[in-house]
Amino acid sequence: MKSMNTGRIVVWGSFALVLLIAPQVFGSGLSITMLSQMGIAIIACLSYNMLLGQGGMLSFGHAVYTGLGSYMAIHALNAVGQGSLPIPVSMVPLVGGVAGMGFAVLFGFVTTRKAGNTFAMITLGMAELVFAMSLMFSDFFGGEAGVSSNRVVGQAFMGVTFASAIQVYYLIAVYTFVAVALMFAFTGTPLGRMLNAVRDNPERVEFIGYNPQRVRYTAFIIAGFFAGISGGLAALNFEIVTAEVVGAGRSGAYLLFTFLGGATFFFGPIIGAVLMVLAFVLLSEFTKAWLLYLGLMFLFMVMFAPGGIASLIMMNVRIAKFGKLKDLLSTYAALAVTGLFGLFGVGALLEMVYHRQLNAALGSELHYLGATLDSAHMDSWISMTAVMFVGFGVFELVRRRFVKQWSLVQEQIENEIKRREAL
């Protein structure tokens, strides 16, 4: 118990330290903006994982609660500026949280009556309904232009007016740390444990006297609260809310990146949230084929690592605990080099295809990761095709060797476990 408490103090202390010093390490305006978005995305993805990973509820409409929380928060911010709502600006995200919880109470009463595929389809229908309403009721949703505001309103607290991006970041960091801590604490509560039981075996839960629908409904409301906080922080950060925040694309992004990060581990959605911001902000600037890359990445993760990135990390942590990780490092390096070599060829071919389709007026030449390619000449196509086949061919040979090493290491670990149990 003492070592467990020490470990938790180290983990949570490190998390707080990262939030504190991140803008000092990455001090540019773009970096601070991305860090703020990462904090917002972490809360949103963790709240979604409360449904997907902990409750087994595949929702296609989680953006409804982050989005409606954003709308309520932006209206609250305007009310603060007009003097009709006497609350500090730092409390505006809580308005979004209460709104998200309120809409979860309303919509969740219908959606959580069913589970499985039926639940997923109902949430999709709810999401489309809300998105259609966002374009119909312009008085509240602002139409296609959305609703804008100004966060520099009210009385300054200790000189903090939230006029600068760094002040907004630290507000988001505080909310992120508290929200993550509360959602982690939820996993250890009786309700959190019962939610896991409903995910695994709802019939047995009902047999011992609990109502699975009521458990799902309660968790749905709690997830809606944290989703609303995420939306409120987004409204404060961007100072504008448009119909896109309740669209299916946003809900799909939560699903995609929560799965990529690892829905079966608590820290998995945190990894997914960071990847989401990097993809939407950086990857989309580097290439027009970024959605294709995301789709391919999702496809390969589903096929070869359905537990997400977090599961890959934890498998190697287990190996490291038994001192066997060093036996695999050279093979990992070979897999990385050959895999990147093959991916370089694939990326070059895709970029040339996109260049011919979308940027033909700029000429046939393009620059890709330091290489100059000519989409009009067969030399570039043949050479990149050769790079792709050679890279993936050698990768396959290394992969077969890795499978044998992995099986041997797992066998050694099992033997060590049996030896320790015998002692």
C-alpha cells in the first residue's frame, strides 16, 4: 500500500509538473494554442471513454454534449459581459458542464434504455437531430456564422484578465488536472466498478439486484458533465462556437482517437487526445492526404493492435518488469527502420497522386520529406514503388523473427512466474 501511494504521488505529481512547465518548454504562440487544445481534448476523450471503455457504450453522438456545453458557455460569457450574470470568467466552463449534464439527463433517459448496437444507432439519431436544429434555430445557435464572444470581461482577479493565451492555458490546465483526477477517482467507486460489470455481463448484474439501465444512465450523466466542461473550455479558448461542434465529424473524432489511444486503459484516451490535436493542427498542414493517413492508421490498429497504443505500452512494461526488454530492442529498431522505409515509399506515392489531382497547376515537381519528386516522370513512380516493396519486404522478414523472439520471451516470463509461485 505504501509503494502504491508513492507511485500515485509520483504519477500525479509528474502530470501536474508537465502541465505546469509545458508552455515554458514550448513557448511559441502555436505551441501554447495546441497545448490548450490538448487539455480540452483530454477531458473530452476521457469523458467519452467513460461510456466506451468503462461502460461498453458505443456512442456516435458524444459531440452533442461537448457542443451544447460550448453553446451554453458562450451565451453565459456574453451574459457576463453584459453584466446580467454575476460570475467570474473562470467559472464559465462549469456552466458548460452543468449544461452538458442537463442535456445528458434529457437525452440519456432515451438512449440508455437500450444497449449495444441499438444504443449506438439512437445516439447517432440524436446527434443528427441536434445538428439539424443548430441550423434551424439561429437565435440560439447563431446559424452558420455561430456565436462569438469576448473573454476579457468582468473584473480582473489578481491581474488575470485572460487576455493572453498563456493565462487561458493555465486555466485549462487546472480544469484538466482536476477533471482527470475526478474521472480517475470515479473508476474506483462502487458505481464505476458496477459500470464495468454492466459492460461485461449485464444479465449477472441484474441477477444480483442492480438495474443495468440505471447504472448506464447515471454514468451517461456524469460523462455529459465532463464533456460539457470540455466544451465550455473550448468556448473560452476560441471565443466562438459554430455548428461544427455538434457535428458527426467531431463525434467520430472522439471515437477514432479514443480507440487509437486505447479505450481499455485509463491513460489511453489521453494519448489519443494528444494525437488528435497533432493530427488536426500539424498533420493537416503538412499534407492534404491527412485523412487518408488517419484512416489507414485506424485500419492497421484495428487489425494488429485492437487495444490501442496503451496496450502496446503496457505489454512492453510487463516485459521490462521481468528484465526481458533488452532482448527485443535490436529487433524493435530493425522493425522501426524497415517500417519507416516502406512507409516513406507509400507516402511518396500518395503525395504524388494527390499532387497530380489537386496541385497540377503548380507544376509536376513536389518536395516530400527532403526528397524532390516529379509526378510527371516514371522514374519517381518506379523508384518509390521499389522503396515501398523493399521496405515492407525486409520488414516482413524482421517481423517473422520478432514473432519467434516474442514467443520465446513470453514463455520465459511464464516460467519465471511459475517459479516464483512455487517459492
